[in-house]
Amino acid sequence: MKTILITGASSGIGQAVVERFASQDVCLLLVGRNQEKLQHLAQKLPGKNQLIPLDLTDLAAVQKIPARYKIDYLINCAGVGEVGDFQELSLAQELAEIETNFLAPMILSKGYAQQFVQQKSGTIVNVCSTAAFYVHPFLTSYGASKAALWHFSLGLSEELRAYPHVQVLTVCPGPTKTAFFQGKMQIAFQKNNFQMAPEKVAEVIEKVLTKNKNHQIIGYRNWWMTQLIRCLPIKLRLKIVGNYIKQGRM
């Protein structure tokens, strides 16, 4: 029986991934900061699964996980984002984004990459974002954290190419129907029909696990959008994306 560790398991993409794999013959280790939600989710799942209540900003606790749990798959789904300009967001909020979106998955990826090399098998999946491909004013720290995760994951996948039974896969969904965006930002994305269902993201993750790939942008429209925006001059790119997010938060 394979063991899968999933971060951000109590909601959003993480929960969708949990539900996707729950019907298979696997043992799930569910990591999330909301213990009540984790327990409620676990009650609906078949089999023996283990809950790991943990806030990923506790980096000292995160570092202990690879030594405590032997697994076959690591799926880093946890992510947080704060919409606002530099005068509104506190330093603590922005540090929490960097810790949750980049430092925690980097620590887990490094720890489990070392474990997987020793056991000669294992897969790491880092759920990144199309936000990694261009700057997002008013979501600046979120975009920066996802860009860092994107570069780290691709670099790690190349380093591990010498170990053919160890895989690092980075998946990049676009805006997804989760609690990530609230209020007017949520309405703005719904109005433009930009969001995909978290279940779709989970479906793609399951499919690409069997393919020899190191990254996957989820959704044709998201792929075309990233290609188009990256063709624009940086000044125009910043203005378009910044204005869109700014209007959504006003």
C-alpha cells in the first residue's frame, strides 16, 4: 500500500486531491492547520488515514516531518494569498505567504527527495500557479512565492534526473474556485469565468503522475494566457495585471 502525504488537505485543491485518492488502496497523511476540518474530512474517508494538524508557518515542525513519516508520494497543495498593496498588508501577513507557499514545500521537497533517493522511488508534486510566470501587483508576495517554488521545483527535477525512479512534478493551475479569493475578487473572477474547479486540478494531478513530465500548466486557456502575457513588454504587462487585480479589490 502506497502512502501519500498531502498538505493543505482540509480545503480547496488539497481537499479535492484527498477525495480523489481516497477511493484507492492508499494510506493518506493529511496535513492542515484546521484540526476540526481535518477530522470532519477524515470521517468521510475510507481506510486508515492519519491526521497531522500543523500550521506550515511553523518551519521547525515542518522540518521534522520527513524524519517521522516514510511515504511514497508528497503532494504540496497548501497555499495562501493576501490581496492588497504594500501599505495595507502587514509584514507578518506577507511572511506567512512566503513560509506557506515556498519555504514549507521547499523544506518538505528537499527532505523527501533525500528519502526517495535512498529508497529508490518516490514522487514529489508541488502545486504552483500560473502566477509564477508574471508579476502580480497587489498580489506581489503571493506571485513571488510561487515563482520561487516554480524555479526550485524545476531545478530539483533536473538534479534528480540521475535517479530515474524519483520524480518532481510542478503543476500550475490558474484561478481556482476555492476560499483563496473573497468578496469582490471572487466576483470578478466569476464574472469573467476564469476559475476552474478544484476537482479538475485534482484530476489532472492524478493523470500526470503516470507521465514522464516535470511540469504541467492546467487548462488550455491558462496555457495560452501565460504565453500571451509573457510576450508583452514588462511595463504593459504590469499595468494590465495590476489594473485587473486592483479593480477586483475595490
